[in-house]
Amino acid sequence: MISIIMPAYNEESSIEKTIRIFNNVLKEREIKHEILVVNDHCNDKTGEILKKLKKEIKELRYIDNPNPQGFGFSVVEGLKNFKGNYAVIVMADLSDDPRDVVKFYEKIKQGYDCVFGSRFIRGGRVVDYPVHKLILNRIANNFIRVLFCIRYNDTTNAFKMYSRKTIEGLRPFLSHHFNLTVELPLKAIIRGYSYAVIPNIWRNRKQGVSKLKIREMGSRYFFIVLYCLIEKILSRGDYRK
């Protein structure tokens, strides 16, 4: 079973559409799944919408983030509570394509521990990506790629799938915010978990406001990259699979 882990902070304008589309695509492909929404201290109507949808969509579960508000806190809470054999992290704003979840699932069943999406290889693309964020994205990802001597070029992409065994092997999680998107794949790579990279599509949200604040996140990304680099150099394989 796939667990769709979906952190949500004030997503009243998009959460219902996102859940319905993901649920419909996976049901059409007859893929057993759950959609686990983590309510990240929403102060809009997100909670009310989830309560209503739960009566209609049996695959939907939702829990509250008991920690301080933050993307990383919410995802980690989801990773504590998911029921599936595989977990995939998706955004509540429908920026990720549910058809890509099917492709990830088909790939990970070939025996991989993780499947990573890349928006910047053949077959991948971004739609309406703000230019300044795109420039920063490519600088940051290429810096990470060179620093860790890896070919993967989209580490900051949140859209990834992990087996349950892999998730357990990546603990403890340190990131409280969007830097978790970097911590998970870097730990998986340096700890020796097998992974495949396939293209995925990302579309900028049509409604609502992005929760990623670049100025606030710079030092947090740098911290987690440095932490993972220290583990790679000095841990002497203590955390390897």
C-alpha cells in the first residue's frame, strides 16, 4: 500500500481538489493507498473540509501536527503514522502530478529502496516556476551535487517515495522545515540505500500562497547539508544500511 503524506497549512482553496484527484487516479489504477493529511495548525477552513471529505473518501485520514508549525514537523509526524509499505511526500497545492506517483510506485516495486523525482532531466519539467526561485534552485542543487559527488540534480525536490524500511533507517530526523526535503535523500544516499531517479512534473500553485520563505530557509538548508557531509566523511559507515 502507498501512503500519500500531505502536509497542509491553510490550504482551503486547494486541499479538496488535490485529495480528490490523487484518490481518483490511484483508484483508477487499482493501487491500494491511503491519503494521510497532516493538519499543520491551519487557521482557515482546511480542517472543516477534511472533516467533510473523510465521510466520503474512505482512503483519507487526517491527523494534527502536535509540534510547532512547520513543514518538516508535519512530514515527520506523517512518517510516524503512515500505514503503507511505501510513503510518498506530496504538496497539498496540487503542484505534484498524481500520475507521477503511479510511475514512482511501478519503479520502486522493481526493488529500489527509494525513488527520487527530478524536474530537470529528460521528461521532467516545471510550469510557471518563478525565475528567481529557479535560479536559486539550480545553484543550490548543483552545489549539493558537486559537494557529495552524486549525479542526482534535484535534491531539494520534495516529491520522493521511500520504502518503510528506508524511512526507519533514516532516523532520527533533524529538520523542522523545508530542509527536510534535503535531509531525507542525502541520508538515503550516504547510508547506502538504493535509489532510482525518474522525471516528474511540477506546476506552480494556482491558488493560495507559497509557504517556502527563501530568506528564512538559507541557513537551515546549509546546516542540514553540512550535517550530512560530516556524517559522510566522519561516521566511518556507522549508519550505513
